[in-house]
Amino acid sequence: MKIKFVRNAVLFLLCGLLAPHAISQAPESSGAKNAITRLQVTQQAGNVVVRVSLKQPPVTAPVTFSIANPPRIALDFPNTENALGRNVQEVGEGGVRSANIVQVGDRTRLVLNLQKMASSDMRVEQNEVLISLSPVAPAADFTAGTAQVPTTE
């Protein structure tokens, strides 16, 4: 039992001594961490354009998802930090009420809080991510009328 304890202690110490060396010798990931440096919302030709400026071009486009109630569109920027100096930005422009920018670990999530649900189209241009928001037509009210279903006799 004593030999097993000593062996485990030696392995533990070796792992502790080698781990920092192994980490420092690991190849760098995709370079320095990116950062969101500016958030601007404008209206263009009936659409709302959200322009997210980054310190450098993103390696990949952010992952997006939307929530219908309350209407929101979220974008996850991996390996990116929030360099805006704030977590909330009031917008009040073209159906976008505000934006929440929250950094957790090495990821930053941008949530656009909308007045009404909107469809989005995203593209990356150099060091900017552009999100174009278009109004969504209201869903048809299926309770307003009754449908006639043909019967076979």
C-alpha cells in the first residue's frame, strides 16, 4: 500500500511539473483573441443594419439563433471579448430596442432585443459582421374564419 501511495504521489508531481511545460509548448490557436470594438445600428432601404466591428476579421462567422417571445436575435462570437466598455447599449432605432453584450470565458454573446420579430441575414466583410433585419409579415389569423373541407359521400 505504501508503494502504491508513493507511486501515485510521484505521478501526481510529474504531471504537475510537466503540465505547464506542455501547455507552453502547445501550438497557439488561431492567434490573438478578437474583440468587439463597436456596435452601430442604422436604417437602410426599409431594413435595419446592425454593424458589429471587430479588432480583426473573424475566423468564422458567429453562430446565430432567434427567440420569438420576446423577440430576440442572438449571435455568439467565439474567441472574442467585449471591448465596448459596457454590457448594454440602448438603441431605439428601427425596431431594435437595445443590445446586450455579454462575455463568458472566451466567447461573447450579442443579443439584439427587438420590438417585433424580424428575419435576419448576416454577412462578414473584412473585420465587420453585418446583420440586416427585415420585418416579418404577421402570421395569418387562422381563427378568423372557418375552412370548408369537401366531404365525399
